[in-house]
Amino acid sequence: MSGSGAVAQIAQKLKVAELSAKIFGNVFNPTGARTGNYILRQNFRGEHMVRYYPSEQEINLTKVPRLSRLLGEKQYDPDEIDRLNVVDKRRARGKGAPKKGEGKRALLAKKKR
């Protein structure tokens, strides 16, 4: 008799779990089978991705300073001026980039000869 009582308790627990899942809007999955439910619960990414990638118009606006340089027009770009100042200071201390053909690899090739 104890075996049938245990089965009845398990069945009762399953019923309670099923009702609980219905009430709280959860998925009732007593076997633990794989479902795609966790994917369906995630927020939709489409709108976020659209905001992440720039539009064609925004891309074209970023190209304006490059175009004006090609045309020979001077355009004020504070970031570029700061970068050039840093490069000048590094070069004055001897920390600037080497001229083409005078880098570490070129010096090693000359020593091997």
C-alpha cells in the first residue's frame, strides 16, 4: 500500500505544479525536456540593433571632414589638433614613430647582412 500512496503523492505534486504554472504564467515541464521557451522570453533585439548601427545619413556626415581635406578646404577638428600636438610632443622626446624603412624589422635585417 505504501507504493500506491507515494504514486498518489507524486501525482498530486504534479497537479499542484501544473496549476501553479498556469496561475503564475510559467511553463509546466515535468520531464525537463528542452524547449525554446527561454529564447521566446527574451526581449526583442531588433529595435536595439537598429539604434546601434548608424544610418547611411550618419555615415555620410562622418565622411565630411575627409572629403573637405581631399578638396583642400581647412576644417577645424579639435580632436585632430589634439592628436597632432601629442604626436609633436612625443617626436620631440624621441618617442615618435620611425620613418618608413627605419623600424625595428629594418634594423634587424641590416644587422644580419
